[in-house]
Amino acid sequence: MDNLSDALEKLKLASTDSAESCVDCLLKALANNNTEASVKVQEMGILPLLPTLLSPQSSCTPKVANIIAELAKNEFMRSPCVEAGLIPPLIQLLNSADQEVLLQTGRALGNICYDSHSLQAQLINMGVIPTLVKLLGIHSHNIALTEMCLIAFGNLAELESSKEQFASTNIAEELVRLFLKQTEHEKKEMIFEVLAPLAENDVIKLQLVEAGLVECLLEVVAQTVDGEREEDIAQLKTSSDLMVLLLLGDESMQKLFEGGKGSVFQRVLSWIPSHNHQLQLAGALAIANFARNDGNCIHMVDTGIVQKLLELLDRHVEEGNVTVQHAALSALRNLAIPVVNKSKMLSAGVADVVLKFLQSEMPPVQFKLLGTLRMLIDTQAEAADQLGTNGKLVERLVEWCEAKDHAGVMGESNRLLSALIRHSKSKEVVRTVIHGGGVKHLVTMATSEHMIMQNEALVALGLIAALDLVAAEKDFVGASLVSVLHKLLSDERSAPEIKYNSMILICAVMGSEPLHKEVQSLAFIDVVSKLRAHENKMVSHQASLTEQRLTAQS
């Protein structure tokens, strides 16, 4: 360390030209004991001298950049490096033609900014991304420089602020070109680690598709699908996952769909009958992503995709793969959204296959199962009647309505319960729901923070009251229905539709003696009278009718 102290003292006095021997001594000391040498550098105030040694013309510039890279391996040295003003001259050096300077400069910047989003954001603001992309294009034959660029991209791409800058460069073309050259698993993985965060941006998704990334990914899938090595399994997963990610962008998805005739779309379809779970999963997720507009959904249902998904689900009923179940149900749910698809899918037996998963204990599967059934029965009275009189289904829905640990499952169960009544308008369905204990959950649903759920609940409760008030009377009283309606009508924040349907329900329950008494005791007539002046004509008209009914029966 005495030699180092002497060298550092000399460095303080040396000119740029005579500093090289001191720099060599410091590099040697850092190689022997990085931490101890770094402490010495800080104690002796050497860092502020280094910017002047980072001259593009100096022969010792790559060594000085190397010193900074070594110093910044220590977390305690990173802030001092920033405070010493090392970042601006280092960024200037990225314009150098000297490949060694570029390499050491990249290392230095990477180490200084390691794990610091604020410093990485500073680099982005200083325009480092276009410079690095340009370097990757010029020096793609230099393995060390290429890896430095990829590591930098991987770190910077995690920041949302970087995406716009990346999108303004030709990063997609450069990465695809680089990917095509690689034969080693590790190198491909490095590129994948950059592609994944970049592909979260919709503009870059489209750029990657146009640059030919999808063809590269399909080739990797074809090469690794039957592989048993760990690296084959890893590449298969990474490439198929990335493929699905690219389909999350509307433009990139539509470009690959090509009216249902695209070769990529056809290849993805072939994954669904595969025996490989990863490909089955990716195939089902890809279909779910393609099924994001009515035109695509209608085309896919007409060309027999539903049958492929049903066969896939059948293979996963008993001790099946939960992620595959979830993905296939997601695809079916999306396909069931267009009205013209519902009857076709019901005829294909979708509801019967979906019901096979009723005993699943996995909330993600439960959630998608519920959503699929709800989409299928929308406007389909016969199907709603059939499912609504299925005692086992209603019993399971009532059970899931109490799944407080899983808000999504609880919400979807309530909505499906309501939908069975609303779309069937069937007395038998109403009785099945009453018998199964579902009424109290619909009353609770009417107090939801989501207006759409409140409204669905009120309409279903109105149908229950209209179709079988006698059977529902006890449950209405037990669930404090009248009190809930009073609160909804008194609350100024309640939407006009909520007030309107609440008043219709009040009128419907007046035929029950105990409920009629509750209505009278809560002085509903005062609340309703105020609503006659409501700005919404529908509400004010219903208020007049309700007031007349209340007055007549008081």
C-alpha cells in the first residue's frame, strides 16, 4: 500500500502525459485488493482528478476508465464517482472510435449506475440510449463490446422512461440481426433479457414484429420443442412467452393475425394439440390475445378453434396443469364475447366442458370459469335457464360469493348468479337461487362500490320479487333489503339507474306484509317525494309512480 500511496501522490502532481505509470500502479493495486485500494483513493482525494485524465486524445484514457469501472464495483464508491463529475466525460467518450475506450467506458458507467434508477434515468436524459444502439450496430463483431451494450440495455430497459428513446432508434433491427448470428444458449439468453422488457412497449412490439423477431422465435420453438436439456426447455419457455407478449399489442397482434390466414397464426394454432405443456399454454394464451376484437373472434369460432380448446381442456380435467386450464378458459371467455358466437359455442358444448372444472380449488381457474359462463349466457335465455336450474352450480356460486380472500372470484360469482336470473327470467331459476341461499348475496351486491354490479343486483332482485315474492320474503327480510334500498335512495351519490331500479323494487316488495311494514316504518314516502324533482326524467317519473303506490297502500 506504501507504493500505492506514493503513486497517488505523484498522480496529484503529474500532468496527463506523465500519469501513465501512476495509473498502472493503481490498476495493479485494485486487482490485488479492490476494496482497500478504493478506500485509499477516496481518502487521498484522487477522484476529482480523474475527469481531466479522461481526454479522448490521451493514451491512458482506457486505463483511467478501467480504474473507474473497478472503483465503482464498490457500492460506497458510486456516489463519490458521481460527485466527482465523472459521468459527463465518460458519456463523451462513448463517441470514441477506440474499441477499448468504449468497452472500459461502458463498464465504468454501468458500475457507477448499477442498481440506481435515478442515475440510470440521468444517463437516459443525457441521450446515452441512441449512442449505445449506434455502437451495437457498428461494433457487433466485437463480442466484449456487444455484451457491454446488452447489459446496459437490459438495465436501462427496465425504466419506463427509456422506452420512448429505444422506440426512436433501430434497436429492434439490431437485436434481431444479432440474435440470428448467435449459436450459444448464453448469448441468446442475454438478448432475450433485453427483448422482454422492451417488448412491453406497444410501439417496440410492432417494430420487433416488422424486424422479423417472430420468425426467429418460431425457429427456436421448432428446434427446442423435443429437447430434454435444461437450456432447451429454458429457450422454449422464453421464446414462446415472448411470442405471447408480442401479441399483447393491438397493432402487432393484428399484423400477425392477417385475417386468420397468417402463417404465424397457423403455427401458433398447432401448439394447442401439442404434448408439451409450455406450448399448450402459449398456444392458448396466444388465442386469448388474438381474440381481442369481434372480427377475430368470429373468424376463429367459424374455423373450429373452439373444438381444439375443448379437447385441450378435456386433457387437463383430472390433475391437470392449472396454468393451461386458466389460459384455455381465458381464450374461451374472449371468444364468447361477440353475440353471434354465443349460440355456436353453446352448441359446441362449451358450457358442459367448463362445468367439469366446477370443483377446482384454484382461484385463477374459478375466476375464468365464472367469466366464461357469464359471457356465454348473456342474452341466451335457454342456456341461462339450463345453468340456473343446475343445483350444483348454484350451490358452488353461493359458496364462492363468500370467498372474501379472492375478491375477483367473489365478484364474478355474484355477477353470474345475477346473470342467470336476468337472462332466464325463469321462476325455476329464481327458486333454485332462493333454495341455494343466493338471495342474501344479491342484496349485498346491491351495495357494491361498482355501479354496474349494483344495477345487475337490483334488476335480479326485482325479478325475484316479481316471479316468487312469497318464497323470497324470508330472505329479503333477513338480508335487510328494505334498509339497503332506503340507503341507496337517500344517497345523493347513487346513479339515476340505481335510484330508478331501487324504486321499482320497492313497488315489487309491497305485496309482502312484513316488507310493506318495513317500507312504512322507514318513511320511504319522504325520500321518494324528493326524487320527483330529480333532473333525470326517468327517475322523476318513477318517483311519482312509486309515491302513488306508497300513498295508496299506507
